[in-house]
Amino acid sequence: MNLHGKNFIGDQLASGGGDTFRAVSPLDSTPLEPAFHAADLKAVDAAMQLAEAAFTSYRQTTGAQRAAFLERVADEIMALGDDLIQRAHRETGLPETRLIGERGRTVGQLKQFAQVVREGSWVDARIDTAIPDRQPAPKPDLRRMLIPIGPVIVFGSSNFPLAFSVAGGDTASALATGNPVVVKAHSAHPGTSELVATAVRRAVVACELPAGVFSVLHGSGKVIGTALVTHPSACAVGFTGSRVAGRALFDAASARPAPIPVFAEMSSLNPIFLLPEALQAQSTKLAEGLRNSITLGVGQFCTKPGLIFGLSGVAFDQFQKTLAGLLAAVAPATMLHGGIGEAFHQGLAQASGVRGVSLLARSSAAPDPKQTHGEAVLLATDLANFRQHPELAEEVFGPFAVLVSAPSLAELEEVARGLEGQLTATIHGTAQDLQQAGNLLQLLERKVGRLIINGFPTGVEVCSSMNHGGPYPATTDVRFTSVGTAALARFVRPICYQDFPPAQLPDALKAGNPLGIRRLVNGQME
Amino acid sequence: MNLHGKNFIGDQLASGGGDTFRAVSPLDSTPLEPAFHAADLKAVDAAMQLAEAAFTSYRQTTGAQRAAFLERVADEIMALGDDLIQRAHRETGLPETRLIGERGRTVGQLKQFAQVVREGSWVDARIDTAIPDRQPAPKPDLRRMLIPIGPVIVFGSSNFPLAFSVAGGDTASALATGNPVVVKAHSAHPGTSELVATAVRRAVVACELPAGVFSVLHGSGKVIGTALVTHPSACAVGFTGSRVAGRALFDAASARPAPIPVFAEMSSLNPIFLLPEALQAQSTKLAEGLRNSITLGVGQFCTKPGLIFGLSGVAFDQFQKTLAGLLAAVAPATMLHGGIGEAFHQGLAQASGVRGVSLLARSSAAPDPKQTHGEAVLLATDLANFRQHPELAEEVFGPFAVLVSAPSLAELEEVARGLEGQLTATIHGTAQDLQQAGNLLQLLERKVGRLIINGFPTGVEVCSSMNHGGPYPATTDVRFTSVGTAALARFVRPICYQDFPPAQLPDALKAGNPLGIRRLVNGQME
């Protein structure tokens, strides 16, 4: 595997004018070859100008053409073979089996989006035909559909080096709907990014698409990230990462002379509510399920449960002991990169230091800093103390959770009312529990993008009914999902054509429905 | 007609704690009785707390219940009878026939939205059923739909005292989809606002809805407007008005600890491109059409054409003369209020004072300041000069347009490329013209929400295919329309229910499709 370490500015490989840096393997803290070149502001402008130029023709491509492109991207990623898995493993510490699964999800979602755009009904075509003799004024012919929004900036995330990175869900959504993409690669896995970028570039060439449809830049979010988001040609932003970074990009985008939408997925505690009968009936099963969900991927999922609420009493005490025992037995494991490891340990220290919080469990084996280890940690406190310390409701990214015991269901409702926005919330309860928890369910519905009963939040299906989003700070835009086919809606916008002669109309809106898509015509579904 | 001049805080009439003010009739510059009470920040908080409390139950109402409510609002508005038309006429100077038409549009859109929510498919239900034995992991049951976003702030606009005001499109969209509404009434027509608010309150009572579902406050946008938008319970904002005010609200909403969406419709020049053959063939008809469109409603429509481009030459010269003659013959007419009249005359003075701009026409009759008259004005310049003076591309709200002659189609394309976002753009051309103007059409498509061929931009149909929106500064969110049934999409957001027992699922997502709505079930439309 030969890596060049350069930026992809359309079809050009460019050293990009910035400093060089190396990835550091979290597995053993060794720097990895080669050196990667950070892009400077000139490189940003070059990539954006190419994207702008490419948009003119790329937006005119048919759904079938873009479907073929996405499928080719998927094929080219698979063709990278084990090189991709090996490099991603070295750069992220994630096990090969996980990376193989994530690659499957990545190519799966490219193919799923290809199907959606080949079928074509996503444009949400609506037609109202003219009534020339209407009184007092004639009714014009009006035809409306969704069209691409323009060049999209995608920020690769560290915790999904494939599925939320160079050719991940944001890129796939944007390309599927006709938008050029400029990716800011995550600096923790630049080699993985280069390999995937190479695959996408091969697909661009094979499909004879304009060069500027896809670029990938290395460098710091603070410098080139902000420059990308504030570039006049940028029309939307996809981001998955920290609350601080996501908010900074949102603020920069909102302060532009012409603001643009930012889809930042940032922070979530994914609270779990354990109701009394369920806890009584299946304490061990719940503890095992939560152990799995808290430590899956070393706790580095945005849907990891970080807060677990129950009613004080014997059953919850017993559950806490069981979960503590299970988590103590979990071996420390390699986190994604040094920065995440440091942030995790800082978060642990802060939460553990809160007055009235007790340490229930810590992995019994010692973590090895050289292997960038994160150890499982479980804290406990009571509801009164939790409410006095809002810092306990801040996300700690890693295998960590806080147990909170509440005196009553009414108090649980109060705490739900006070929660910030979340990607998910989960209730475990029997039919009887759920009947009594109607208010809690209603309250949680306002706080989350996905509400789960008797399940676990980790494991996000890529399908049309998924909603991976939620109120701030889970995301910056509660109206959209970043996972599943509805994610395509982020990078499109409506346009209405009035009194267009047939020759000027797009196929989706022509008489006779040549694309055979679902359309609303004079109020009736076609 | 007895007006009390108070604020509607849910079911309470409150003097609101602020100063008092009177509307001034633009017809004769006389102050109108009674005095109206401006709300203070305490009143804002009271209305928002009521809205928050009402949301808990209002969001649970059925589509049929909300449809009945909207239809009752429509009936109560009609029951206000001529009192409403007379007061609106006194407060806005708009002719009675126009106001009767606007009332028809207002109740029509309430009834149309009622139909949409009664039918119910707007929730965009998507279901993927469980596959418990899937390998390597079971697939959960996932069901997704749209739900209301939460209390919505609506700013009444001055130019549509009924259709974009207390019970206008924004209010109707928000109420239809289950959101309480707090209206900031426009200070130019407080009596009209009070009458319509009374009608809505009657419907709230008749339909036994919670009091906080609807409040109306009087006062300044700078004070209570900002307080409403930054209130923790506010979840979205609808606004139609000036660019400065809209941007201020957007900035305030974006700077909140938890930002919220703002749908501000602000500024549009609605450029018209007259292509050579069309100009040759029907110069007089085009001039008459444009005269009508420029002066309709004294030019006080957001879709009024303010820029008219043509290719220099005999045909365009002849057209300019014809249009100038027609506009000179248009009598000055009463504008909406003194502030709009002043802004109009300031805009005129600024545009007329630009070097290289000539005055082609001005209403030959003299305007009467006491009657708040606006006179028709037509300026002309050439493309080179237009491009040197970006202030000519700023909206002047009133019966005013600038003619711009260009040396070539290529230059027209260049100017289109440089335009800011617009609600509409229009091309007049024969089949031959349009064939040659493919690039221009493509360029304009990126700049607008609605593209018109051989028509005029004024006259916005309320239907499912309408898109009344566009790139900034036409609006702050290009992804949504504020007119037509798609406007409902502004105040909703998705949620996903995972593994919910049937009893906990909303009807829209239950097995057997009890509501009989369109749903996507395992990838197939039901």
C-alpha cells in the first residue's frame, strides 16, 4: 500500500501549502508513514471553485447516472480490499471485524441511496395544471420538485472512519442528490481517508463526471474547516463530532453574509429509564444489555447510554451491583486516538470529582496509556445531587455511565423535563410500567430523535424509518436525520416552475410522467 | 365595532405593561381609536409559558380535531363580517375589494390546511418491521413520522393584514401541525389584528382547546420580538418583512443557547428578462403586463418585479417608452403606512441619485403626502453601470422598477450569475429565444424559489406545488416555502419509535393503518 499523503483537489493531487503531519496509531502510540500535507486557504478556494464549476453539470445528471456513480464508489471501496481494513485498524485501533462490518454498512448505504435516486420519487414532484379561464384571474401551470442545494462540505468523523467519513452517509446523501462534495478529512485517520478518496476518484473518472464533484482536504478544522464553511460557494455542511466544534461551525455558517444550513450531530447522553417491574423481572438481562451497549466500540458511539435512571430501592441496588460487576470485568481497550483518550480521562476525572458521586466500578485490569486504553467506569449518585450538578449531564465519550436513583416516578418526570436534547432515550418497562409512565414517554418524546422501549440505543439501522437526529445539542437541526434514506432531504431544496413550456421542464415534471415516479397531480397521487 | 386595545395572553385580555399607541390611517394620516397596549417582557413570558403548557395537550390532538379548529377559525373570521374589512381598510389603505379577496385567500388556506391534516398523510409515516432472527444482529421494529416542533412565534406582516398576519399562512401552518402560536401583531394594523384574534379565540373556546394554544401581543419587534424569539420555549419563527428585521431575528435565534429555525421571508427584486424575439413580437402586451405587476397593490408585494433586463436596441428602446408612458399614467395611491411611504421615498431618492441612472417615468399626478401616496417611478440604466452600483439591486418596496439594457445575452448571463437570492425570476421569450437562453435559465434556477416563463411573478397561488421561498436574502431558509400546503413542513420534525408495543404507538404508525394514510412500509408505499 503506497500512500502519497496529498490533498485531492478535484483530479489533482496537491501538497496543499500547509504543514505536514502523521497519524499516530492508538494501538501502540507509534507515528505512521507517510507524512500528510495539510491544505491551506488557497487549496480550500481551489477545491471550492472546482466544486462550484462541477455543480453546473453534476446537478443536471439523471438519477440513473448518479446511482451508477454511487454503486461504482461502493465497488471501488470494496476493491481496496484488505489494505483499507489494515490501514483503518492501524489508524483507529478498531478491530478488523468491526471495520469489515462498517465497510459493509458504508457500501450498503451507497447502494441503498443509489436505489432511491434511480427510482426517482425522492424529488417530491407536485403539479397543479393551469386553469386559463378561472375567475377572477387565470390559474397558471405550477410544477414543483426538489433540486440539489449546491456544493456540500463534509467533515469526516473519527469514530466512524468509513461510515461517517470520506464516503460516509453525508457524502453519499450529497452526491446522491446532485451536489459536489468537499471533504475535510479527519486528522486521526488520514491514510484511511486517502484510500477511500482514491476509490471515489476512480469512480468519478469511470463515470466521466466533472473533476470538481469530489475533493478531499487534510488539515485542521479551525483553519480550513472554518474557511470551507464560510466560502461563498459552500451551500450546506455535514458534521459529526464534538459539541464545541459543531457549534463553532454552526456559528460561522450562521454569521455568513448568506447563512447556510449546518447538520451537526454533536452530543447525546442517551438516557435510559429502568421502570420498577422490568427491573424486578429481568435485572441481570438488563445489566448485561447495558454493559454491552456502554462498552460497544469502547463506548465511542454517539448513541452510547451515559445516564441510567431507576427508582431507589432493593431492585435498583441489586441491578447496580450486577452492572458494576459486569463492567469491572470489561478489559480496557484501545480508543480511537490520543485526543479522545485524553478527553475521556478528563471527563472521567471531572464527573468522579463531583460531590456526592460514588465510583461503583472500574475495569479491574489496568489501562495501558501506550495502547491508548479506555477503561470502563460506572458512577452513581442520587437524583437530588444529579440535579444540583448539571456537569453530570455532559457527554463523556467512552465506556462510561452514571447511575441515578430517583425517589419516585414523578421525580423521574421532572428530570426528563430538564434534559437537554438527545439522539435517543430508552425506557425499559412491562406493560404495567408503561401504562404508568405515559407522562414520562410524552416528556421524552420532546427531547429526542428516537425513542426506544425495551431495547438499547446503540446499533443504528440504515433504513427509511431511521431518525438519527434530535433537538439541540444532539444536532443543530432537529428537522433532519443523518442516517437512513431521509438523510437525502438535507441537501435539497424546492423550486417551482411556472408556465414552463414542455421542452424546458425537467423530466420529473413532464406530462405523461416519463420517469414513472410518484407525483401529486392536482391533489391526487399519481 | 368596539375594540379594547389589549393583548391576548391565552384567554386573558391584558394591558401588557408597555406603552400605548394608536394606528394611523394612511388614507388621511389621522390617528385611529382606540389606544393599543404594548406588551412588556413579563407579558411575553406569560404568553410563552401558556404556549408551552398548551403544547402538552395540543400536540396530542387528532388531525380531525385540528381540522375542525382551523375550519372554525375560518368561519369565525367570516362572521366578523364587514367590520373586519372596514377596519383593515382604514388601517392599511388597501381597497375593500382587495381585502375581501385577501380574506378569501386567508380562510381558503385555513380550509385547505384543514383538509391536509384531516387526510393525515402529511406525517410521512415510514415503517420497517422487525427481523428478530437477522444475523449478525436482530433488526428492531422502527417507525418514523413527523410530529410538531413546539411553540411557534409568528410576526404579522404589514402588506398582508389578513393572509400573512394574525391568522395567516404561518399561523395556519403551525396550528395545523399541532403547535401553539404566539403572534407579534404588526403595529400598523392593531385593530385588524384584534378582530382576527377575537375570531381565533372564539374558535379555541368552541373547540375546547387549551387557552395557551394562541396568544397575540402588541409591541415593537425590537423589544418583544427579540424576547419572543429568544424565549426558551420558542421552537420556531415565521416572519415576513424587511431584510434588516428578518436578519436580526435570525441572528438572535441562531445565537440562542439552543438555536431554533427562523423562516424569514425578506427581500426580492424578482428580475424579469425580456428576450429579443418576445420583445419584438409583443412589446405592448409585455409593457402592459409589467405595468400591472409593478403597480399591483401599489407595488407592495414581495414578488413585485423591481429589475427588468433587456438587450439594447430598437425593440428595447420602444418597450421602455411604452412602459414609461403607461407608468406615468398610473395615479399615485395610498401605501400601507407612513413608515413604508418614507422608506419608499428614501429608496427612490437613493436609486435616482445613482450616477448614470435616468428617470424614465413618474406618475404624472402629484402624490399627496397626507394620503400616504406612493407614485409609480421607472428608472433606466445600462448593464455596465448597474454592475458598478450594487445599491441598484436593493429592494425598493413600492411601485418602482429599474430597466437595465445589456449588450448581449452573454452579459445577461453574467449579471444573472451575480444576483443575490430571489423569490422569483421571469423570462419572456419565444421558443427560439428560450432555446438560446438555456444557460440563463440554468443560472436563474440557482438564484430563485420560483422560475416563470412568459408570465408575471405577482399573484402567488396557494396550492401544493407553490414554492414561495428562495435563497438568501429572499428567505433565511431555502429549503421551505411559506405558501401552499408544503408550508406545513416548516413546523414539524421527525421522530422514530423503536420496538414500541402497539398500545404506545401513535395511530399513524399502528399496524393495520387505522388512519388510512399513505405510508412507506418495508420500502413499499401502502
